[in-house]
Amino acid sequence: MNPNYVRVFDTTLRDGEQSPGATLTSGEKVEIARGLTRLGVDVIEAGFPAASPDDLEGVRRIAIEVGNTLEGESELQRPIPIICGLARASEMDIDAAWEAVQHAAHPRIHTFLATSPIHMRYKLRMEPEEVVDRIQEMVSYAKSYCDDVEFSPEDAGRSDLDFLYLVLGEAIKAGATTLNIPDTVGYTTPEEFGSLISSIIANTPGIENVIVSIHCHNDLGLATANTLAGIQSGARQTEVTVNGIGERAGNTSLEEVVMALQTRRAVYGLEMGIDTTQIVRISRMVSNYTGIPVQPNKAIVGANAFAHEAGIHQDGMLKNNETYEIMQPETVGLYRSKLVLGKHSGRHALKAHLQEMGYELNQEELNSAFERYKDLADKKKNITDADLEALIEVQTYLSQEVFTLDGLQVACGTMGMPTATVRLLGPDGQLHIHAAVGTGPVHAVYQAVDAIIGVANTLVEFNIHAVTEGIDAMGEVTVRLQADNPSISQRTSPQNGQVRTRTFGGYSADTDIIVASAKAYLAALNKLLITSRKYRR
Ligand code: KIV
Ligand code: ZN
């Protein structure tokens, strides 16, 4: 064990997916897990299998499709991440987690039980002694399935220190190999959290034989600071999510911790297995699939994170980039609007350039990407890396489609009623046509789509922005919607067992923003249909 190596444990697909509106289909989860593997994370927490048959299936697919080497490949060429499933401290949850993760080359079961007085008393209604017994029993039970067991004392940030040393020591005796210390409600300050980790390391019997992990929430905007303080105190696994998505104000953001450890290596002196050039790509993928936009001023991955617009900054930048830039955009996979290909570039040039950007497409995917590329080149003179990225992301979305947009015609302006005629190719192989009026062109399109698909829903968010600069830029649209029928949209929280309403996100990009709006809406509705098990993908 290298004492300076920090393991990155990504929980985007579990704690991240618990954030309101982040519902993902199992196909999208697999794509994100592949992206996380390219990024080089050490552990993927793929979900909470006991939540529903769909959740179990999502984790099982990741264990099979992402958690193993490909035929003829060795782990020396491409390290395979640990695939982890979350379980409450109950036999039923642990059985479900094992059922899902056992197919991975490196499976892990992560079980948890609250240890703070307020949680034990009001949520669990258990005496502290009963909590200790349950932890011993359930860690041993998980260990009977799997060598790699992680235990978390939920709400550790508000737990009594002596009680924590006791339960953590018992968890180690019962076979836990990673002890994760969560600040579940984002309550601690960096000084407190750092000292909590030091005290645990100093006082827990047997701690030298396990990995100490940290898991912070961002309720006070301190998740990254607390995580870095925990790492400085000796934690060697950090639990994070892409874009910091997660319950309430979110979890610690992967990109912030990774870039802090890398950019300030002289301060931290630590190593990770992350390929930082994959950061922007995974950030966009997660945002597009969840329908949760990234705030423009978000560190590392926000649209303005590397933009230097004020005149004084630009002048300094032209003389020397380092005047205002502490990281090069290329290190996170953001290329300075590189002009890449033109209208006459061929299939080979496209393939080679996509490979350079880290996209390995099979022949069928390449053919489809090339068709879309030619289509775009007819409408847009200069195609940049950002355009290509949007094009590939849209393509990945296509594989999720149940209804496809086959034709769209819109009349709008000041002279009449906004009217849209929509033609969809349905899962029955038939074309369905409908015309509708609306308060504007997008509304008219959505009315027509609703009339064809016939699933009552409420649009809760609609966002549009330009992928690149210029009048011919592609517009990117993300939407989020909820089914009006509650039985389609419900899921259980692992922490408090509460049933919540799911939100379905959709994404698309096109030079025509009405077309992008139609496709994004269809993508969200397709996801709703797939999740409602009407059509399986
Ligand atoms: O925040 C938390 O306490 C959790 C645990 C399940 C680790 O997410
Ligand atoms: Zn959490």
C-alpha cells in the first residue's frame, strides 16, 4: 500500500443520483461508469440495489459490463475499478448488494448505520449497544459474501468521539477493510473535520490495517475544504461526485478535490490514478444525462471557469497565461476552441480526431457520427472540439430512444399562432403525426409530442445555451420533467426510507434550437417510458 496514494471513490451513481431530478436509465448509468473508468477512479459506487429492481439491475449491469476486463485484455493495460453497492445494515439490503456486485472482478459491499445521538434516538429508535451489535453482525454478514467491505457510521460529524472509536474498532474486528467517515449533513468546519479524522486515526484499535475514507456534504459550502482537511489528516480514500451533485446542496465535487491535489501537489504531496484530461467530458456527460446544468461559475467545469473576459485580464493573458490562470484548460480536457475539421474532412480524419479526444467508436458508431458530422458541416463553417463532443453525446442518447423525431415543422412569429407539426417514429415502427398550437414554438412542439405519446407530465425545468461562440453555434437544450402519475415516479431514499418523486432529464444539441428542444423533450420522455418499464432498454 503506497501511503501517499489517495483512492478516488465516485458516488455519482449512488449519492449523486439521489439528488432531486437525477434519474438515470441503466443504459446511461453504464455509459457514466465507462466514463468514470476512463477517468481512472478507483471505486465506482454504482447504486443502492435494495431500492428497486431497476436499481439492482443498473448495478448488476455495471458490475458485468464495466467491472471486468474485455476479452484478451489484462488489468496491466487498463485497471478495472472496484464496483461497490450500498446497503443499509440489514440482511435483505446486503443480499441485494451482493446479488448485484458479485459479477465484478473486484466487488465491494458498503454498509452503513447511523451513530449520532439524534439519528440513533429519532430515526433508528435504537440504544447505542444495539447499534454496536447490529454493526458487528452486519459487517460480518457482508464479509461472508465479500472480502472487500466498507462501513460508514452515518452522521459521524455529529457523533460522540468515544462511541465512534468503539463502533469503528468493532467494524474492523468484524472484517471491514475501509472505514468511511461521513459528514452526512455538511455540519462540520474544516478544522473540526480534520481533527475528527486525526482523532479517529489516533484512537481506533486496528485502524492501521484499513483505509480511512471521507464523505462530505456541501450544506455550508465546505465539502471540498473539509475533504482536503480530512486528507491532510491521513484519510486515503475520498468519496466524491462529478459536478458535486447529490442530496440537498450536494456532495464533495470530484473535479475540485482532484484539481486541488494536482495543482497544489507541492502542498499535499499525494498521488492519484486520475487522468484529469477526462474531467470536462465526464462533467458534460453527467450534466446532460441527469439534466442538471452546471452553474457557469462552478470551479473547474463551469462555462466561465477558464474564460477571461474583463479587458484587463485579457491583456495580462496575452502577455503570459499564468497571470490569471493557475491551471491550463487542456489539463482538464478543455481545448481552446480549437478549429478541428472542415466540410471536406473525411471519415478517417474524423475517427483520428475523435481518438485524440479519447472517443473510441466502433464502425457503426463512427458511421452514424460521420453522418451527423456531415450534416453539421453543411450548417456550420468551423467545427470545434466542443461541437464534436456535443455531437457524440447526442449520439449516445440516440441509443436510449423509444420514440424518434422523424420530422418537425414550425410556424411562429408575430403574424399568427405558434403552430408545430411533429412526426415521430414509434417503438411500433409506425409514424405518428400531430399538429398543435402553443404559446410559443417550443410549447407548440411539446403539445404535439404529448398528444402522440400520451404520458401526462409536468415540465419542471428548461435550459438552453450555445455550445460555442458565433451566430452559427449549436444550441444545447436540457429539460427535466416529472410524470403526473406518481406510481411511475417514486423511489426510496436509503438514508430515511422516504419515498420521493423522480425527475427525468433529457439533453440534445442542434444548430436549430427548436429541433434541439424537441429532441431533449423526447429524450426525457423516453427515459420516463423506459423507467416505467413500458419499454425496456
Ligand atoms: O452521507 C452519508 O452519510 C451517506 C452514507 C450512506 C455514507 O451517503
Ligand atoms: Zn452522502
